[in-house]
Amino acid sequence: MGPPSPSELRGPRIRVLIVDDHAIVREGLKQIVMNDPELTVTGEAATAAEAIERATAEPFDVVVLDLSLPDRSGLEVLSRLNASQPRVPVLILSMEREEEFALRALRAGASGYVEKRSAPAQLIQAIKRVAQGRKFISGDLAERLLSFPGHGTAERPHDLLSTREFEVFLAIAGGKRVSRIASDLGLSVKTVNNHRARILQKLGIKTTAELIRYALRNKLVE
């Protein structure tokens, strides 16, 4: 029997699931990950439904999750994965307005947050760190979060929204109908309307038009 191979000496590689709705982005992320001998991409998903199905049916060590998915929000996927696979860390990779969504993701149970523009330099380090049960957030983003108005106690009305309410809020502000929101989030129309009522109350506004203006004013949607 010959000496162990380099891969055997390194031990098993970290198995990664990449979730992003753009095939080109997934391929780019895959190339970054596969360039490291300690990591391997063993699954890909383009939608929230695919991500949940793959993550619950196959063994992964880390899920790299984009927040912007076509069928459900990444925050909803994060919540579902935390419930069904609590031992598998989820690393958020996003182009969203970093401070606002980083805070939401971390509060919702994400193990780390990487900005897409920083992925080539930070993705490998982030995956390895969260696979060890540690947290990852880049130094510059951490510094911005400390001075961000949403850090610590809630200082703005939308900071008081629960994760689910925030998802419904963004969907309404993005122009989605209640029936579509209900379908996307797996809720009843009545539940979505109840969320909408609580959102309006917490924001101190009365109409959907005011809600949209609030979201635009706070740069939560474009």
C-alpha cells in the first residue's frame, strides 16, 4: 500500500451548495471555490425552492446564498434552512444595500455576509471560517455597521419590523400584488394582509403609496 495522497492528507473537502439565480454568477463562484483544494462545489440551485430541496436532501457543509431570488427572498430561504438544517452554516453573498441587508441577515441567523464585489478576495476565507462554526464579516463592512443607524437599538420605524414583515414590506414596496406575495412566501392572502396592516401601523402610515414612498426615501428599493 503506497503513501497517502495529498488529498487524503488534507482530509475531506468542505462541500458547498451555491444558490444564485444567474448561471454566469454561479459558474464564476464555482470557479473561485474549486480553485481551493480544501473546497468543492457539490450542488447548485437557481431558485429558493431548489435551494431548500437540495439542502434538505443532500449533505452540505456550507450554503452560499444570494439574497435576491426569483421565487422567494433569501431571508425566507435562510429561515427555512436554519429550521431544517440548523448545523449547516449559511453564508450570504449579496449585491443588496449592504448595511441594511447585512443586519437583517445576521439577525436572522446567517453565519456570515460577503458583498459580491468582494467575493474573489473574501469568499474562500469566509467559507472556511463559517465551516468551522465561526462568523465572517469583512472588516470594512463591520466598521460601517457599527456606525449604521440600524445598529443596536432600533432607531427607524422599519427596524421594528420582524423578518417576515420586512419581507412582505419589500415585496409590497416592489410593486407585487398581495396574491403574488402570498404565493411566493407560502402564506395565505389573509396572512399577508394582516402583515400589511401591522407594517403600516409600525411605520405610522396609512396607504400603500405612502409605504412605497417610505421605502424609496430610505433607499430600500429602487
